[in-house]
Amino acid sequence: MPLPLETGMILRNRYQILDRIGQGGMGNIYLALDTRLQGRKCAVKEVEHEKNLSANILQEARDQFQREASVLARLDHPNLPKVSDYFSVNEKDYLVMDYVPGKDLRTLLLEAKEKNQQYLNEKDVLDWVSQLSDALIYLHSQIPPIVHRDIKPSNLKITPDGYLKLVDFGLVKILTPGEETITIIQGQGTLLYTPLEQYGGSDTHTDVRSDIYALGATLYHLVTGQAPVDARQRFLNPDIQLNPRSVNSSISPRTEKAILWALEVHPTHRPDSVDTFRKYLYGTKELPARPIIRPSRVSLIDILFEPPEIVLISLMVVLLFLSLISTIGQ
């Protein structure tokens, strides 16, 4: 773990460190004051490379950091913090972005438990996921695509005016075709939200569907209040994780099915894009023909949350049956 910077220290003759607001195996995140723009606060992400890298690999890693930081600096989306600067000091690299005020979703989950509020409101969660989907679709539509690779409740903040922000670009990957990507930062994502293909040191098997898995794992946690089981355990024991509605029966069947689809262990079984996932989750697209685990008991609520055409067919069958009974009775 890198030693934290001292409070009051000024980086690059510009960024005065106010406080450490996050930490991890790859470095720390600081709240800093931009001394050139009066009153502007920013978040400074510290990146420390692996100690055992050779001089050539270390230089390649730092060059890659510069390339990827320059790509991030060009991004502009309301659900992403703006990256405004990047630089190196001695053996560490730094990424400067907007400071996002507000609470992260992990904090909201903990607060709900402390208040004996069993679950977060599904409507609120779906609103947050809609905003997160917008950000991911934007990232994945870049040329080349950008994969975040560390989506989780603690990396999702809700601002005082209700905007969701996807923060911490620590494990971001630029998908350059035919190019072996060096892992520039120690770490592989957070275990509970990381798909199986993201394990290990190589990035060659991750793509936009890796973010879809993490999105599904995050949604599972938000609507059930329970952390998802990690992908390795689910691979060895497919029945180890409870279906969402077995934990929280108030979750709509459609939301459950969308979560299960995103959490498929094999990436080819997941939605092919966040847009496909979102269209199903919000009712404008149907699942492809494939086996879906359904609740053992079917209720009126289950029927009402089915696709509209299924509801209409069901009503027609019921009306036909009632008409037949009426005719026989006469």
C-alpha cells in the first residue's frame, strides 16, 4: 500500500491535497484544491505501478497510462466526472477529475440497513441503473470502446441534485483491436462484481459484456440488499446464489430475469450490449429464446409484469373461457 500524501502538499504546483477520500491496492484518491481556479475542488487519482516490472515494461505501462488518460480527458457525459489533467511525479502517475459530492450507493445500502429499511426502493434503483446504462453506452460507443471494469455500488455516487456519477477510472481498459493490453494498475476489479473472464493478469478476454456482468451484480445487490456470490463460486456451484425474488419478493419478475441474464457466467450468454440489456429491463425488448429460471409460484403480479402481448393473449383466453361457460349455461 503506497504511503499517502501529506495534507497541504501541492502536486505539480497546482493541486493542494486536502484529504484522502479513497484507497486501494493501486494507490489513493485525494480531495484536492485547484489553486489556479479559485474554489474548484477536484479528485486526484494516484496510480502506482507494480514494483517488480522491468524498466522496459514500466515505461510501456506509463506510456499506456498517458494514452488512456488522454482518451479519458476527451470524454464528456453528464453521468461521468470530467477528467481535466494527468501527470507523473517520480514513480507515480496521477489522474485529475471533477470531485463528485454526495453519497455512494454502498453508503445508501448500509444506511438502509441501519434504519431497518429492508430494501432500497426498486423504482429508485431502476432510475439509477438507467443513468448508469447511459454512461456505459457512451463509454462502449467510443472508438475504440472503453470498458470501465470496476462497476460496483461504491463507485456510483448520487449528487445532491439526483445525478448518478460513475467514478474511479482506475481499471479502465481501452479496447484496441489486435493490441495486447498491459495491466497498468495493480488489481483486477472487486471480486463480488467481477466476471470470470476478468480474473488473471491478461485483459484479452474482457469486453463490454464484462461491464454488463458487473452491472447485473450491482443491480442484484441494490434490490436484494445482499452482495452477490463471486463468479468462481457460482461456476463451481451454479445453485449457490439465491434468485433475486427469493430474497425480495417485491422485485418485479422482469427485473429478476434481467439480472439473471446479465449474471450469466459465460459472456456469450449475456446481453450483447448495455442497450440490449436496458431495453429488456425497461420492457421494450424481449429475451432471446433460451431457458429462463422462473419463480415456482405464479401470481397475478407475475402476469401483469409479463410482456404486453402475453398479457393480452392471457386475457383473451380467459374471456373466451368465460364466454364458453356462459353459452353452456344458457
